[in-house]
Amino acid sequence: MEAFPSLLHGLSVAIQPMNLVFAIIGVFLGTAVGVLPGIGPALTVALLLPVTYKLDPGGSLIMFAGIYYGGMYGGSTTAILINTPGESASLATAIEGNKMAKAGRGGPALATSAIGSFVAGTIATLGIAFLAPWLVEVAINFGPADYFALMVLAFVTVSATFGASPLRGLTSLFIGLALGLVGIDELSGQARLHYGVPDLLDGIEVTTLAVGLFAVGEALYVASRHKGAPEKLEPVRGSLWMTREDWKRSWKPWLRGTAYGFPIGALPAGGAEIPTFLSYATEKRLAKHPEEFGHGAIEGVAGPEAANNASAAGTLVPLLTLGLPTSATAAMMLAGFQQYNLNPGPLLFAERPELVWGLIASLFIANTMLLVLNLPLVGLWVKLLAIPQHWLYAGILVFATMGTIAAKPSVVELSMLLVFGLMGFLMRRYDYPVAPVVIGLILGPMAEQQLRRALAISLGDPIALVESPLAAGLLGLSFLALIAPFVLKGLDRFKADED
Amino acid sequence: MNDKRRRRLDVSGLIIALGLLVIAILLRRDAGHMPPPPAYARIGPEAATNVVALGLVVLGLATAYTAWRGAGVEPERADWGPVALITLAFVAVIAIIGLGGGFILASAVLFALTSRAFNRRALLVDFGVGLALGLGAYLVFAKLLTLTLPSGPLEHLF
């Protein structure tokens, strides 16, 4: 399968007028929701999922591409203008961008973030287009044991390796895995953990979990500690346009950020935090005026923003080619596929190429639309930011509830939304990461099936799990990734003792 | 979080550890009720349940150990009133939908009470805003996008 003809075919799907309309609606809604403070891209996708329920899969996935990139873009606008990053990946943007906005340079900050996102998104989407067919060729030979090993690696990296605390990350993951057990087991038909409630037999909906943890949990958390006044919204003063000097200082960080973001995003390592912080550190080191960092350096917006976008696009590589979600946002995208009983992976490339390549091509289109739409519309997004906090969270909860009952009109589902909301609140309060729960819920049952298939093929011989060199290598890597944080922590303590 | 400080015994950590162990016991009991897997399948639906239960036991013990050593950090004081109010709002929504009050009414109650939890003092105005928002959402999603939303007396007017 050649990348170029497939991509052209995808473009021919994506530029059909109806699909262009879907893309523009997606970009618009994605930005509008993503711009609201406290809403990251994962929640943006989760909240907008109901909008796509009644569309055909093609149009809906194209709208999704727009929502995905729009949500990312909206998040950085918020970070720059009110210094409330919706996710830790926009932290660097918030540091420098907000300082720029305070100094009256909000326009160039928004511009470098928009153009940087466009550059990074375009390069990364090209990366997907060329990497995906190759990975699909490789993945077609994967056996259940390989998939299982890959999923174990994703579990470990998402929860333990890159989080603040491996113990907390793993705890979150196992709560997700436990939730994933609920319902009828697909291989044997055995019902697990249903406690006589018929609604639980279908298992726990990923969207209900994500909306509960992210939206309701966040609202409860903010409400519990809103004694401190909310951050001030910085008006966009002066020109939106970047000066020649701004361009000169931005283009290299864009490219370097992309170079960090895409590969790290494409590895089953999850999270855009690492590439954004790497990019921030690199730009600080290479900058001609490192003293500007912390006071509004444009490089500190350009690099991390590009890294963030490139890594978000990178996570689509394992998602589309292997069906492996490595971030909460990717998990929501997978939920979007699953509502049509579509399972991303090598088979989908073979069976529904127009769907997959249409999606990839519309990533290009969504990216371009964002660039054209967003800078002129920045006034509108700023107005959305000015919605008072009490109405904002009240509105978010109304839409969270609506999404849940639209997916499954039952009182049980609403009760679960509340329970997950309270859980999300407590997890935030006690510093447990939320994303591993979502990954555990969606990936847990998949890993279990692959494991049982592998063992059934080998007639129960566990050696089968490490017989393929790939599976053995991945499991070994998972083990290293699991113990690495503990070893490094030990080293830290050792160093501290020495001082 | 400004007022984080170390303390000797981390009580919340111990409670979390206890919670993890309770979940592990629930999983283990559930696995105990499952029939043994047929011979061809080697391992059945109980295996994963047991593995997750075992993992939770290990994590629970590790959490208890760190809590005992007092490595925990106390979160800042929470304001529990708004949390209780939003929880109450959701209970009200569940009751309204369960009793056939419909989506729009439920939205209005949720909107007004949440807004109140965020220190806003205009309950009637917010109830009106919530009604309008619920109606708008209902018209767009139920009529335009033909999603099924719970109907009540208000919805039957349209």
C-alpha cells in the first residue's frame, strides 16, 4: 500500500462538499468547547461525541478530526489569555504566553501558537500518512502475544513511567482495569461484577467514565476550592500579527518542537507533557536571550505548542494502525470509532481505506481551516472566555448530563456519572492522575482478550507469550519502564544524601 | 496548593489503601462465583479478575506503607458545601428523569443549583437561564439530530 495515492484518494473523499461542512463544524465546535477554561481536548471530544451519533461513520470521523485539532487549539488560546492550562501539556504555553499577553503581546503569542500548531500538525500528519502504511504492513503479522505485550507496555508507560508518582499512576490504572471487568466477558459470555443490575451487563461506557472524571470531577474540584479569585482574562491588545523578528525567533522552535513531539507521541508512551517540556528546556538553552524566559519569550510558546500538536497527531499513529490508544484523548477517539463497531487497526486499513484515509486527509484540512478561521475569529473566542465561572460550570454539567443520557437513557447511567464525578474529584484532591483510569477501562478488556487468545493457541503454555522476539522485547521494555522510576528515585535520594 | 505540609500519619492515604483492598475483595469474591473455564479455553473470565485483584492488593499495601511512613501531603482545605450542593443537584436530576419530569426541567434544576454552588446568588434567574439552555439543547439534539432525550411534560409541548 503506497502512502501517496492513498492520501490523494483520502483527499478526494475529504473535499466532498458535505465532508468539508462536517470538518468546518468540527473545527468550530472543537475550538469553541476547547477554549472554555478547564476543558482539555479529551473532554472536548467526549462532550461532542453525541453530536456525531446520528451521522454516517465517514462524516462523523471527519468531524472528529476537526474537533480534535480544534480542541487542542482552543486549549492554547485559554492558556495564553487566562493562564489556566486545561492540561499539563499547555503548561509551558501558559507560562510564557500569559506573560506575553500581560505585556500587550497577546496577539503575536496567539499567532505563533496558531501558526506553530499548523506547521507541526501538517508535518505530523504527513508523518502519519507515510508511517501508517508501513506500520500496518508490520502489524499484519502481529499475533495475540505481540498485541498483549504492546498493551502491557502502553499500560506501564501511561501510568508509571512518566507520571509524578508511579504508585499513584498504577493505582489509577488498576481502578480502570477493575472497571473494565464489569459486564459480559466477550469470549465466554460470563457476566462479571454486575450485582444484578442489567445496565451493568453491557459494561461501563467509556464516555460516561471520561465525562464523569473530567467534567463532573473538575467542576466539583473547582467548586471545592474557589475561594481564590479566578485568573484574570487578558485582553488582546495591539496587533495580532507577528513582526519579522517574531517570525525569525519562531520558525526554528516550531520545527524542533515538531521533531520532539511526533516521535514521542507515536511511541506507545502517551502524554504530550514530555515533548513540551523537552522543547521548552531546549528553547531556553538555545535562545539568544534566555533571560526573557519566564517573562514572555516567544520561543517558549512556539516550541511547546508545536510539540504539543505534533505529539497529539503522533498518538494517532498507534491508534489508527494498531488500535492502541495511548492518551485520554486517543481513548475518546477510539470510543468514537467503536460507536460504529469500527475497530482501528490493520484490518480497517484494508477493509475501509476510504474511511481511514479520509480521516487522515481531513486532518490536513482541519489544520488549514483552523489557521484561516481562528486568528480572525479570536474576538469570538475571547468572548467565550468571558463567560462567568458559575454559568460556565453549570452549562458544562448540563451538557455532560445530556451526553450521558443521549448515549444510554437510563437512571443507572446518570448515577454512574455522579459516582465517577465524585471519584474524579477525590482523585484530583489527592493527586491521583485521571487519564490512566480511562486507558485502563478501554485497553484492559482488549489486553485480556489478546492474552486469552494467545494462551488458547498455545494450549495454555505461557512460554507462548515470550516466544515471538517482538513480544519478548516489548515485555522486557515494559519491565524496565516499570522499575525505571523507582531506580531513578533511589538515585535521587542517594544524590540528596551526598549533598 | 500553598499550604501543603508534611505530617506524621497520612490518614487519607490509609483510607485509600483500605478502599483498594475492599475493591480487591469484591473482585476476588466475584471471581469465586464463576464456573471453571472449559478445557479448551485454558484460562477463563476469572483469571483477569484475580490478576486485577492481586494488583490492587499489592498497590493497597504499598499505599498503606507510604501512608504509614507519613510521606503523604495534606491537600488544602476543601469547601465541602458546594461539593454537597452539586451532588444534591445530580441526585435531583436522577430523580426528575426517573420520575418522568423530562430533560429540560432536569437541566434547569442542575444549572441553577450548580451556579449556586459557585457562589452565585440569583437562583430564579439561573433557573430561567437553565430552562432556556435545556430547551435549546433539546431542540438541537432531539429535534435536529434526532437523539432520544428523556421526555416530560415540557418536552411534549414541542
